[in-house]
Amino acid sequence: MGEPQSSLEPALRAAVNDVPPHSITRLPAQDQQRLAVLLADSRQQQQARLQQALKSALGHLPRLLRAPVRRALFPKGDV
């Protein structure tokens, strides 16, 4: 079935939350490291854009309602 996930570079193993496709496990270590960096950068950019979108969306509400609405939308504080 292919190489086990343990053959992945540690940085890529941390970036992949699921069993990666066989094609990724077959990449050379240097390419796996580059892919891990790209994945981490992509996730950081995505989080930054989501934060900006949320801030923009809540900006349409009166200031006094923003905190209660944020707590109602994200009760665990995941934002």
C-alpha cells in the first residue's frame, strides 16, 4: 500500500492532519520540507483572511452588539 506515514518529514507530518496520498510519501525529503513550508504559509494566510473577513462583517454591526454576536457565533472562542 505504500510507505507508512512515518517516512514523512516531521514538519510535513505536523502539517498533514490525515494520511497523505501515496504520491506525497514518495517525494524526496527536500520536497516534503518545501511542501510543509507551503502548507504552513497557506494556513497562516487563510487564518489572517478569515480574521479580516470576520472583522469586516462585524464592522457592520453597532459597536455594542459586536462582542455578544461574536460570542453567539463562536461560543468556544475559536476566533
